[in-house]
Amino acid sequence: MSRWRWLSFGLLMVAAACDRPVAGGAADGAQVFASACATCHGAGGTPPEAMAAALGVRDLNGAEFRARASRDLVEHQVRTGSANKKMPSFTGALSDAQIAAVADYVMRLPAPPTR
Ligand code: HEC
């Protein structure tokens, strides 16, 4: 698939996520991650090659990220999105409880080398 197809796919999934309560509104970190983050970041936190290439999605299991990851950093990233706007802000789309739960989830991610 071309870069642009992946990009619009990602944006479409995000737009769809904004229309209805993500994960049925449940504040379960794994569920929130699966429905709001996995499209870009991969089910286990390591992005599919195509997403990494198209958007520059960070590997949440990567050593560089794990070395500086904090709950506050993740919450901030989810609330504001990335500075380059390739990751959207989830303020409004996720409740405070869901953002807290998904931040906890990211901090607990196992960090096995997946590729
Ligand atoms: C549309 C694709 C997309 C979605 C959906 C998405 N992200 Fe991201 N994410 C990105 C991209 C792209 C980056 C790298 C941004 C950059 O280069 O600054 C990133 C970076 C991150 C980072 C790393 C920040 C850092 O300092 O390195 C975290 C943490 C993160 N995302 C968490 C999440 C969580 C949690 C969710 C779900 C609530 C999520 N992302 C949903 C695309 C996405």
C-alpha cells in the first residue's frame, strides 16, 4: 500500500474513534489501547513496518522510548498529540479515566524484542 493510503487509513480510524465512545467508554487500558492506539502503534506497542515508515510512529517497546518513558509523558502525548501532528490529540475522544488507564497500560507494556 502507498504511504498515502496508510495515512488516510490512520486518519479514518481516528475520525471513526471520535464519533463514539472508545472501547464502549470503558476505562480498561488494554481495551483503550486496542481500539485507540493499536492501529498506528501495533497491538503490542511495536508499530507495523508500514505505519512506522508512513508516519514515523514510535516503537513503544524500543529502548530509546523505554529509557525516558513516564506516565506523565504518555498522558501528555495522548492529551496533546505529537508536535508534528501525526499523532492526534485524544482530548475529548477519551475520558480522563481512559487516558489514565491507557497511560498505565503503556507503562506496563512488556518490552520483548518483536523484530
Ligand atoms: C494516527 C496514528 C496514531 C495513533 C492512533 C496513536 N499514535 Fe501515538 N504516535 C504516533 C506517531 C506518528 C508518533 C511519533 C510522533 C513524533 O514523531 O513526535 C507517536 C508517538 C507516541 C508516543 C511517544 C512519544 C515520545 O515521546 O516518543 C507515545 C507514548 C504514544 N504515541 C502513545 C499513544 C497512545 C497511548 C495512543 C492511543 C491513545 C496513541 N499513541 C495513538 C501515531 C499515533
